[in-house]
Amino acid sequence: MDKVIAVDIDNVLNNFDDTLKNINFPYDKNNYSWGSVHISERKFQEALAIIKQQGPLQFDDRTINSIWNHAHQLSHKQAQVKPGASEFMWYLKQHNYRIIIMTRRDLRYTLEYTKDFLENNNLPYDDLFNSNSKILTCSLWHIPILIDDEVETIASSSELPNPVQVYYPIMDKHQGLADNFSVTAIGYHYFKELTQWIK
């Protein structure tokens, strides 16, 4: 059987969250309108502040979604590859892993610049998929290893029909997860640590 691993992009291979927190772009009511309705500059700034902190949006309208999409797409494009990412991905290739890039990005709109990021940063891969539940997708497809930063993935790593070993880059949002004894995921600080566990 081939060795297979799924790897997320944002916050695993790049510094997405840090980029999003510092993203800035000007208000333009023409960019954030739906029909004759447009978002005010005050509402734009409020929504952008919540998006930067990745808090829940309290607005239920399409103009807010367009701000969210704009902020995320700019952050995808501006995020920098993490140190050691390329070397780690080549380590996987040298150890005969089939590498599946698995992301929440909506690839209908982000495919081109996502591929550019991977190629421009010398990040090898075999397949590129979108999944809104990476842990479940891995379990159902019998992919035994997943590297992902999502709290939901880490917290549910022990509740699957088919086991998946999850590794995650330790971030502020993961505080307290290690104290939960049902969590089987393993946190790491540097890619070099992963080479001790993934052979």
C-alpha cells in the first residue's frame, strides 16, 4: 500500500493568520454593494476588525461576505511560506509519500494562485483538494496522516471510523488542547520535529 499524507496550506505551510491580522485594504463602497444597497465605511471597518481577529461575524448579508472573501484572498496571496516547509515536503517525497494538499480554500476561485504559491515555493505535491472537514475526509478515504491547524480537526482526531494521526503547528488558538486527554493529535513547533515521527 502506498504511503499517503494530507497537508493543509494555511498556517501549516504559510503564515496565514499573521498575514490576516495585519491585512489592510481601503474602503470602496462600489466593491461592497449588492444591488442598490452598499455597506457603510463604519460597518466595513467593524467587519474587517472582526475578520482580522477571526471572530464570528454578526452580520448576515452578502456585502459582509464579500469583505471576508477579499480579506482572505489577499491574505492567501500575501502569506509567506514557513521556514523549513519546502525541505519537509521534499523529505516526504524522498520517503515515498503521496502528498495530498487538502485545504478549505474554495478552489473554484483560488486554484490558480494556490498552485502558484506551491510551485513558487518549491512545495511538491501529488493532488490538491478542497475539503471543509479534512479530518472526516481523511478518515473516509483511509488517509492515515493529516497535518492541519484547525482546532476542530485536533479536537475530533480520536472520534473517527478509521484512525487518522493528526499533527498540528502549535499556535495560540491551541492553548488547552494538550490538557484534553481525548486528543490524540501531536503538536509541533518546527517541521524538523515531524521527521522524527513521520518515516
